[in-house]
Amino acid sequence: MDIVALLEVLAKGLLDAENKYSGFSLVIYDFRNTMESKEICLVLYFKIRRKRMAELQYNLIDDWEKKEVDLPALEEALEQGSSNRYSGKVFHDIAAKWKKYKKRGISNLYLLKEAEDEGLACAYYAYSITNGVIEEAQLENLRALCAEKLSTGEMRASASFCKASEWWDTNPTYLTKLVEKGEADRLYEYLSAQLFPQGIVLTSLSAKMNAKEELACSAIAWGLKEGGFFKKGAYMSRAIDNRYL
């Protein structure tokens, strides 16, 4: 292999490394061929630098296993106060609001991506309002898309005030209208418009880094807000973390 081919392989390998390891940024400043006295002079300038801490990505998928959730038993615990598998005050607290929604349900909650921004852990999730389950192949595609396209800034903007222990809303009908009118500017909006016809809804949550385990949630209680002036058509949801499952 001549020197030209060797350096081309080196450059490609470094670029592949940048794509694979998001904690590093590779900048190729110059990679050019010049002819001097019939000899090829190749100049390769590159720099590897650490990204600022706010841009470092990590994923809870690697830190905890999603718990298997018995959806009928979990629904029973909310409807009746307890079930053979699930019991405790937390289910009474969730049920107090959950039962107010005529259309309501219990679903598995799937993490799509998590990122840190200046000491705040932010996470995007998806859940199904049809049968409570999202197929693994579709999850892999969504996670790959979020890993590539979802910025830390958007995640913080969407999730910064959304605590895992509280009820929050997503209005996919409204977000779809934004996309249709060309007024959408976040991946969250485009994904919501794409996924809602399939019965999939997104939600985003956050926690301080010293309490990031609160984002380890494997189930979610949700209800459709059908009336009222504010948040009509929104899916209100409350994540249930692994400590209670």
C-alpha cells in the first residue's frame, strides 16, 4: 500500500471513530495532495479534542436493564389500589389523577436517548397507547435516529422542568399541525407527527445528575385530556420508576 492509500485509510478510520465515539470530536483541517518535483507530498492536519462536558452523551440503556412489566397487574394496582405483584402508596398517588381520565392506560416506557447538560440529566422516551408495547426493531431505529440527530440543547429545552415524579403532557395532534404548517423546529415535533398515527407517544423528563436514577423508568400511566380549553387533546403521563416495579 502506498503512502497516499495509507493516509486515506487513516483519515477514514479517524472519521469513523468520531461517528462512533460521541465523546470526542475530530476536526480535519487539511488533507491535500501537492506535486513537487514529481513527488507526492501529502499533508494531513487533524486535531482530536474533548467536547465540553455538557455535550458528553451517555445512555441509561447501558446502565440498567428495563424491567419486565406485568401490564394487567400494574393496571389492577392502579384501579384497585394494589395487586399481587404491585402495591404501595405510590400507586394510590398515581391513581388519584389517573382515574380522572376516561381514556387511560398503562404502558411500557422505553428510553430513546439521555444526555447531560450542565449537571442536568435529560431523557426522551416513547410509549404505546395501543397495546403498551413497542417492537424492538422500531426502538432500535428510533434510538439510532435520536443518537444522530437529537441535540443536547433540544433535550434540555424540552425536559428541563419535567420531573419524573410528576405528571407531564404531550399533545401529538398539536405537534402534527405544527409540522404540517411548516412551523416545527424540533426533532420531538417531527417524531411525534410520524409516530402518533402508529399509536406511539413521546415524553421527556429530567433530573439532577446526583439523582439521575429517577429516570430509570420502565412503565408509564397515561390519560387523554379530552375536554377543557388548556391542553385539550394532550396525553398526560406519569412515569413509574424501577424502584416500584
